[in-house]
Amino acid sequence: MSTTTSADNPRDARIIAGRETVAAAAPPKRRKRQKGWWLPLALLAPAIIFEIIIHVIPMLTGIWISFVQLTKFYIANWSAAPFVGFKNYAIALDFNQAIGAGLLRSFAITCAFTLLVVGISWSLGMAAAVALQRRFWGRGFFRTLFLVPYALPMYAGIIAWKFMLQKDTGAVNHFLYDNLGISGDKPFWLIGGNAFWSIVIVAIWRLWPFAFLMLMAGLQSIPEEVYEASAVDGAKPLRQWAAITLPMLRPVNTVLLLVMFLWTFNDFNTPFVLFGNAQPAAGDLISFHIYNASFLTWNFGSGAAMSVLLLIFLLIVTGIYLLVINRRSRRA
């Protein structure tokens, strides 16, 4: 006696196939929202709102101002300022005229300033972090001492440097010419060509402790056994730094160099506190230049156009930098 299964029956097979088709065509059931799903959004909402109010809205307002002729005649009624399109940008990029030539010169000074400050600050921070990596008596004292410029209030530190760099009463000239006995006239450090080196020194004094702090924190993640094993193999300190320290600090350096570049290129406080409104030509950094172009001439449209151009430049440099870093990390 033979038995017939439901699968062997054509009628039953059609019923099963129909059920499978209906099940496949049925839309998937929506997942029910978990209880308290709104809490992360509620916690993020204040930060998002303040970010929009403090950064996004002023940035969009500045972009709008760059397309209008907002001068002192329309400052009381911004909406009445005439729309000029890209005229402000054309004036800022016309390097044959005074405004464009001044912006280009300020951009070149800022590039040189940024390269010197970032390069020397990173080098000093790396040297100090490596020197204080191993334990020795007094290491905590030197760590605290090196972080003093970073812990001091910004304006207090720059004002102190301003007094130190005075010609007749400053501590710098007093040390160089009165104590060390250097002959000649005491130089002016805050005017003329010396202004560039003065602002570079002050900016390095402010920035290098930050590089030291970040690199010192990164060195804590490198196991001591790696250095001990390399020392057994005969690696000298310089070889250890090149083969172990630098590669393992690559993630830290990627972020650190980018942050230092953006901070330095946009530095406004240092020249403003050192020089005031009458900045010397050698210390005409671009952020300070844009400030003077806006608030001294009362041409906010032109100043806004310069600010947007600076923003575009920084975005391009940041994008290229991150693209190169990502490609190198993928190859590695």
C-alpha cells in the first residue's frame, strides 16, 4: 500500500505555492519604536539649536552680506543695501588694485606665519613629549612648567609679551642690551619688520604647549615593551623615534596638525592684542586684515567677501589634507 504526501498532490502543491507567494508579497511588519527612543534626540537638540544660532546663522548672514554693498550708509537698514552680486569678490581678487594687492600680501604673510608657528610648535612639543616620556626625578615639575603658557589666560599672556617687547622699558631689550651687553640701538619689536618675528614668537609660546600635551597623551598609549625590545635589537633613540614613535603617533598627528593649522591661520587675538588697530605691515595677518577692512573702512560687504574666500580656502586645504591622509592610511 503506497502513501501519498501532500507535496505529491497537485492541489496541495498549488495551495502551498499560493501561500508562499502571499507571504512574499506581504509588506514587512514595521518595528515598534522602543520606549524612550526620543531621549537621545532630546539630549542633542540643545547642542544642535545653539550650533545653528551661534555658527550656522551668522555664517549664512555673512555670505549674504558678501553679495550686497553694505557700507556705513546702510548699516542702520541692512535690507536697503543694494545687491551687487560678485562685485565684492571681484574687487577682493583684483590683485592689480590696492584692496586685492593688500589681501594677497596679507595672505602670503599668514602662510609664512602659519608654516613657522605650526612647524616649530610641533617640533618643540614632540621634543618635550619624548624627553619626558621616561620616568625620572622631577618629571612632574617639568610637565607642569611646560603647560603654564597653555593654562594662562590668552589675553593676559599676550599683554605680558606686549610689555616685554617695548623698546625702552621692555624686558627683552633690557636682557639683551643691558644684561648681555649687546651694542647698538635697542630695536622696536612691535613695529617695522621685527613685528613679524614678534608675533611668531608669541604665537609659538602660546601654541607649543598644546602640541606637547596632545603628543604626551599619545605617547602614553605606546607600550614600553616595544622600546625595550627594540633596544635589545640595538636600536638607538633616534631610530626608535623614527620607527616606533612617529608611526604609532600618526592618528594623533593627523588631527593635531590640522587643528594647529586652522587655529594659527585664523589667529586674530595675537595681532589684535599686540598691535591694536594700527597693525604694522609685517604683522598683517589675514583675519586681522579682514577685520580692519570691515570695521575701519565700514565696508562690510567687501570684508564679508574676504571672509568667504578665506572659508573656501580653508575648506579646500582641509579636504585635500584629509584625502591625502586617508589614501596613505589605506595603503598602509
